[in-house]
Amino acid sequence: MYFSFIFYQVIDEESISKLFEACQTGNYDKVDGYIEEIVRDGLPAAKILEQCFTFTLGSEVLTDAQKAKIFQKISVRKLVFLE
């Protein structure tokens, strides 16, 4: 039951949007701090990546080349989580 609860948890759109904005600043500490805050709220890092993928896919601000670069980075991190 515990695992199904975590699986269905969702990070709200506003939090993912703020994370995306933090990433655009290029400030690693800001991004790291924001991710730590989300994880402290009990959400797994893999869920953050999954929702970042969905958010990026729907972004009208990014070019296809930028999205491809982001997806590549997400897939590498997701592979690390699975190992």
C-alpha cells in the first residue's frame, strides 16, 4: 500500500513550473535547493523527473533541440535511479 501511495503522488504544476524557472537561471544551488524542498515534502526524485519530462514536452517556449537535450539528461538520471 505504501508504494502505491508514492506512485500516485503528483507534484503540482506550479512547483514544476518554479523548478523549470530555477533551471533557466543556470544557478545550480537554486535548483538543488528547490529539489531538496520537494523531496522533503515526501515526493520521490524519480517522480520529479517524470513530471519534468511531461512539463518539458508540453512547453511552447523550448525548441525541439532544447527539448531533446533535456530529455537526454532526464533519461540518464532516470537510468541511474533504476540501477
